[in-house]
Amino acid sequence: MVSPWVAHSTAGVSVRRDGARDIVRSLPEETPIALVFDGTTAAVMMATPDDIADFAMGFALTEGFITHPRDVTEFELTAHEQGIEARFWLNGERAQAVQTRRRNMLGPVGCGLCGIDSLEQAIRSLPVLGPGASAISQCDVARGAQALRAYQPLHDQTRAVHAAGFLRPGGRIELAREDVGRHNALDKLIGAMAHQGIDPRAGAIVLTSRISVEMVQKTVIAGCPVLIAVSAPTAHALRLAKGAGLTLAAFARSDGFDIYSHPERIQTGACDAA
């Protein structure tokens, strides 16, 4: 059951060719979430007010505020009338590093690069993923998005949110998160994996969205070797994926998919993709 804090019922009128009728729809909530490090707000993002601890951890990791959960000495969530603060206290080394890159931004839900200080920061250098990560079968890739559908209760209620899931070899979705923002859903997933000690190298990330530059960046920084999506990559996202050693599969459907980079991690012929 989706919490009323996450979805809100509202009345409306449905107009069709055969007439109009009163309706009640569930709409997803979005709330300002302030990411605060050692007392200084580094970012304010609009997000679905659920799994906020996971979102904060994933955002801190994928945006480089921390490199590991152990960098955090203390964490708390504080609700205000205007929104929610996710407060981090960092160890001395990370606290000093964050001071050198403080930024303030208001990120709408479609934004993954809001508030950066320079163009160089937009296309940041990425580590190169090693070749030894676990392979996944073509059947798993083809059915990954379909498997994720069973983990999208907020989407079922509102038809207005994205999801990101972690797919294990064998076709099982181990973990999934939803949000009005596709970047937020991915950050929530990565944060949840960090909290639960799940190794990102042991499977693939599945998205219900297109693959943009920042989705590749976040996946690579998290250390996951395979990214699967139901829609297309941008050309620049593909260039980054190729350079970082990320396997990119797009247009994933039950009857197949397209591979655009590093196909060696996908075991073709292992099963019938249909």
C-alpha cells in the first residue's frame, strides 16, 4: 500500500469523445529534499518523499560528496513544513574535500546537472570498469524491465514515476526504488544497495527511462558493469559508456533488446530471449 505522504488523491474530470465523467486520480507527491553536509546545504532536489535515506546516500555517493558509507560519521532526517533535510556529518578528510566543491542548486525533477560550477564538471572523468564483473544472460536482459514491473506500486497507482532496479543473474530483481525523477530513482537504488551491502558488480541496473549522460555517470561511479533501459541512450551517454567499460543495453523488451557497448558481459545464446 502506497503511503498518503507519497501519493495524493485528487478529483478531476475525464473528457473523452463519448462525453465527460468525474474521476479521482492518485498523483505522486514531490517534496524539496535538502542535502546538508556538516551544516551547509549542498543541494536541494525535488523528490518523492519516500526512501529518503537511500536517496541521500545514493546522491552523496554518485555526486562525489563521499566515496564510501564509512565516510559518514552521523546521519539524520529532519522534516520541516517546507520539506525534508537529510543531514550528514563527515569524517575529517571528506569534510575537507566537500568544502572545496560546495555548491547550491535547486534541481527540478528532470535535472541531473543543475547548479554545477563549470562545463568541465558536467562531463567528469569516470573510472574504467574492470572486465571481471559477473556476466548476465540475454534472457535476463530481455526480461529485466518486465521483472521490474512487479516492483512499481507507485507507478501502478499514479502512472507518473520512474523506477530503477538491481537485476541478479537468473532474472531476479533483488531491489528496486521509485521516484518522480529518474535520477532520484537511481540514486535511491544505489543508496539502498550501499545500506544493504549489495555488491553492484554482481548484477545489472535496470531503468524505466532513457539513458542520459548522468545515468551512465552514476552507474559507473556505483561500480555496476551493466545498464539496461527500456528507452534509448543519448549519443554522448554511449560515448561515455564505451570509454568507461560499461555494457549498455537499450530498448529492452520481452522479445529482445539492442546492445551498444561492451557486449562481452552478455551471454548470447544462453536462452531464448522470447
